[in-house]
Amino acid sequence: MALGYKQQQRVEEDWRTMKSGLKMHPVFHWAPHRIHAHIAITELAPLLERVIERDCQDTWRNMRDDLTRLQLAPLSSPNRTVWQVTEPSPAAANRLKSLKLNPPQARLSATHT
């Protein structure tokens, strides 16, 4: 029973973290497909965290701290915009490697304006 309450607290903490980072407000869905999608995302996010923790043998908080240093920034000129990705830190590169993910490309795309 205590484990159930602990897991519930963890899910609630995860939701607070996700909502504060995204600056989300209460969401009210009326369409059934939107309600189902919202519930699926609500259930999949904590599951994804647990899988990542298990595969990397570390906490989600530590993983997130290392990976948040990866940034995507637009570089704009009068004619086009290029999306540049920062180079992963050694810690972030190790995290990506432990998850069997390739580091993102330095330049993602260019759009002409």
C-alpha cells in the first residue's frame, strides 16, 4: 500500500514538473479523441522516465539535467533561417550513448523566407 502511495506521489510530482516547464494551464477536453490522447500522454510520460532510468541506471532528474544542455536555436538572416543544435556536453553524449541514440545533427534544416 505504501508503494502505491509513493508511486502516486511520483506521478503527481512528474505532472507538476512537466506543467511548470511547459507553463501549462488547466486543459479541458470535450472531444473523445482528445481525451484519449491526453490520457495516453499522461500515462506514457512516467513510463518513458522509468524506462530511461532503468536503461541508464540513474535518476530521471540527473538525466534531464544533462540533456537539457542540448539546445536548438534559430539563426536567421534576411533570406533564410537555419536551425542549429548545440554540441552535446560529454555528460549528454554519454547519456545519449547509453540510450543507444545518435547525437542530433549540428544543423537540422534551412528554410527560405
